[in-house]
Amino acid sequence: MIRAKHCLLILAVLPSCSGDSGNAQVSWLFREDFEGASQGWASWWASAGWVECLGCTDDGENPDRIFLTNGEAHSGTWSLHMPATAAADYQGADLIWKSCRGEQREGCLLEGYDQLYFRTWVKLAPDHERVHHFLAIEGTQPDRYWDADGNAGCRPNGFRAAGTTLDFEGNHELFFYTYTPDMHCDSGGYCSGTYAQSICDDCATRDMPCTDVQECCWGNHYGERPWPVLPRDEWVCLEMMMELNTPGQHDGRMAYWMNDVLQHEETGMYWRDIPELQLNKVRLQHYLAPGDATQSNRVWFDDVVVSTERIGCEPPSL
């Protein structure tokens, strides 16, 4: 796993460590325009605010899964490219940002927020077909850095982790893929026998045991059909937000915008039972596992911002 070593994030301090600090707003927690890539991956990574790179090699970028490129950009000259080549079994990659208190590193103590906004400009290749998981906002308790990882198939317990993912299907229709303590889960049929028991056993080790029956919990889909379509072969501004509920109440919220137009808002969400569970993580991801695809699904990202308030698609005033 790759680690960032130097960039410090302080509440409401905002420029990306690799971007132009002149365009920062006080609600911005992180900004990345990838222009620092001109000095090479190692130099860029050392001053960037990302804490993990999934798909990178031990030494840094992986040309088959993730690298910095000056051949395509929304603004400036550099962007992040995930090519998902055949040599990588068509796997995608992702960068993870967390709101560390102090040094940006794996295992840090986290600063939490009840509400986060996450914006990126994204461009899909003209022949792009599919993704498994896309953009995400997540959170844990401050001293439980890893608790948002590895929970697929488990019903959340209201205190371990919370999150939502903006995904799309093969026809590029966008929707929310979300786990909640009151979610619908499957039981019986495929979710039975040794398969279901292995899921329940694993979830039990994470303090999320199956209670009355064996169950297999996969993210519930939220959105109004027809779901909006994410265009290919053009730069698109996507912004998502998640607002946690008052502990024990169904008053949480999530929404997303495409090119500054609200596409869907979901209210009445229930994610947590304790105030210590807060938001502190975003995933800039284009996740494809081995076997998910039979061709390259290329994607570019640029001009990323994480904030506690609406960001929008236009650069801020100086």
C-alpha cells in the first residue's frame, strides 16, 4: 500500500497540497488538480493528500491500472487515468482520501464530519462499458480507521461504519448503492447453506451477526427511474453529498448533481445510532475486479474537491 507522508490537513484548511492554493474556499477540506504530476509520481504522491492507492505497485503508479497523464485533462494539463488494461485482467483502481488529524497516513486518527460533499470531473472512454463500484463517501469512528473496509454482505449495526456509493450499470444509468441498518437483505434461495453461512460467520467477526435468519446484504438501490445517464467521451462534473442522521432518527440525506443540476435527493436516511460515527473518507474509484469485464474500461479524473458545503462545477473566485 502506498502512503502519503507530508501533507497536513487541518479543519477548514483547504488547498490541495499539489494544486493552486489561490482558489481555495474555507469549506474545502481537500483539493486535487493533479498538476503536481509534472514532477513524477513519487514527488506528486509525497505532497498529495491521498492516504491509499488501490491498484498501485509497491513503488507507485501502475501503467496497467492507474497513472498520471498529460494526454487528457479537464483543466490544466494533467489528470488521473485508470486504463484497466488486459495485462491487469481489466481491473480498475482507486485513490482514497481520509481526514487524518495530522500526518496523512494509513492508520491515522480521523477527524469526522456529519456532512461531506465530494466532487470530481470525470471522462469515460467512448467504448466504456461498465464499472463495479464508482464514487463513494464513507465514515467510521475516529479511532477505527479500517472499520469501513470489508463489510460487503453485512447489515450495518449503526456504530461500525456508514457510507454511500454513486454507481452506474452497463447502460451508464446512475444510482445510489447504499448499506443501512434497516436495509432490505436477501434470504433463502442462493442465500442459504454454506454460502450464506460463510457470509454470516464473516459478518459476525465484524460485530454485524445475522440475527434471526441467514441473510446476504448487498447495497440497496436508490433513485427515480429513468435513472440519469452518465455520458461517455466528454468531461462531466459529478458531485455527491451525504449527511448523517441524528443518532437513532431517520433524518439523514444523500444527493448528487451532474453538471450542477440536481439529479436525485434521498431523505429520511438512517445510518447511525451514535454521534461518534462520522464521515471521514472518500473513494475516487473505478472498481473492477477480475472477471468483471472482458475489455478495457478507460476513465479519467480531474479537479477533485472534498468539502463540508456545496462545491459546484465552477472554480471559486479569488
